[in-house]
Amino acid sequence: MSADQIFLKSKRGPDRVKRPCCEPLTGGLECCKHHFHCWPNRHRFEALLRLNPNTSTPIPTCSILRVNSWMDSDFQDLNSEAITVKVDETWKEISNWLVFFKQSQKKAEQETAKSAGKAGRRRPGEEEPGKRESPTVQLCSALMEQIEDFKEHLPLVSIFCHPGIRARHWDQMAEIVGYDLAPYTRLTLRGILAQDLAPHLEEFESISSGWSKRWEERLLRMQDTIDEWLKVQAQWLYLEPIFSSQDILQQIPEEGRLFQIVDKTWKDVMRHCIKDPKVLKATSLNGLLQKLQESNDLLESIMKGLNNYLEEKRLFFPR
């Protein structure tokens, strides 16, 4: 028996699935979830959805049918990137199921037509195959439509749920809309979307691009700082035992003097790091990147002088 025949065999279930309306403010995934749970045949559908259309093995029921608390969660706790990924995954899942159920319906119709051909005629009141979509196809189509509607909110979600947003950005957006938007009290994503802010999206994006750029610049500077930091660390660990020898300091005094400068800078940096080893704080020391770059320049000169000194020693003491 095909997947759709399971539904058509049910006497309690409706012949057609009413396509849920898309409320502009509370639509999307929540609306779809509500209509799904009001559907009498949902338990049979849930059982079918646990079958992967591609492998026929159990998979978790789609997230849209499980727990979806985005709309009623504090939007400051939401991750816009995670929401976007989850919505795309859900759309792909339901798209696969839609294809699966359409193929199942087509196969069932072919079997029905074949049986009707043998009998010579259709039963009284029986519709022509292909005239009506099966309940599963209708429901999957409705779910995909609701997801598409929710996707329209993602640009606003990416702005208001951005980790780089600060108080000054809320002030700038408040000037655009003419009232305070800052979340001094618990504000849900539903509450944000209910304010009909879409007409101001372009202006919000201009502000968002500014703080996104600053956030990106900070990350790039942090990466440059860490790269320079690791180079200094590696060279310092190699040279520190060498220049701890008074004999070496007497043989190459200029390189010894330069190493003392690097050594002081390195120890100052490490003392700052020990106070707060978190990466954001540790890399925020004023002028740190420049100090590390200068230290690496000095270390390059030191290594060059040390290599010349060692080459001279090899010439005096050949094997």
C-alpha cells in the first residue's frame, strides 16, 4: 500500500487539507505548526515523515513539527546564522518529502488506472487520476509555502540578532523609525516582526553593514596580532637560552642588546596576558600589534647576526 493510500483509507480524516492562511506577523513556521497539530491525520503523517525518502530509514521528525520557539524567544538570545541554516535544512527536508509523496501518488494512480483498465471502467463518483492532490502533497506544499513566507523575515532577523549590535546602533535605528527600539524589557522576535519594520530594511542594512565591517576588522586585527605573537614566541624560545650566556653576549654584543629589547617587550606582553588570558582582552593591549611586528623585525636582525657568528666559528673549527 502506498503512503497516500494510507491516508485515503482513513474514514476519519478529511478528503482535503485546507491550506493554512499566512498571517503576516505570526505566520511562517509557527502558523504551519499550529495548522499541522489541528489536522486529524497528523499522527499517520508523523509516522511517515520518520522515513527518509532517500534511504527508507528512520530520521528525526522535521524541526518544524517538533519544537519551534524562535518567534516567542527573546530575540537577543537567537542566532541569525543558525536560524538561516535550520530554515534551509527544513525546506530541503520537506522538498524531498514532497517529491516522495508525489511519486507515491503517481504510482498509486497508475495502479488505479491499470485496475480500472482491466475492469473496463471507473467506479461511480471516482475522480479522474491526477485531478486532485493527495493530503500529504497538499500539506507538504503548504509547509513549504509557510517556510518561504518566514524566509522573508530573515533579513530583519540577521540585523536584530547580530552579535555586533550595540546601544548606539539601537539609537540610530530609533531615529529612523521615530521611536525607541532598544530591548530594555524582554522582547520576542514576534514582537519585533509585529512592528512592521520591513519598509526601513534598507536603512537598517546600511547601519548593519557598518557594525559588521567594524566587527570584521576587529577579527582580522586579532588574527594578525596572534600570527605575530606566535612568531615572536617561537623565536624567543629558541634565542633565550642562547643569549642567557654571558660569553655569547660578549661575542655578539649588538645582537645581545637587540635581544634584551625583544625580551623586555615579550615579558611585558605576557604579564598583560596573565592578568586576563581571554583572547579579546589579551589582544586588546594598546599598540600590541605594532610592538610584536617591531619585535619580529628585531628578531630577524638578531638571527642574521647570530647565523653570521656561527658561520665564522665553523670556518675557524672545520671538521
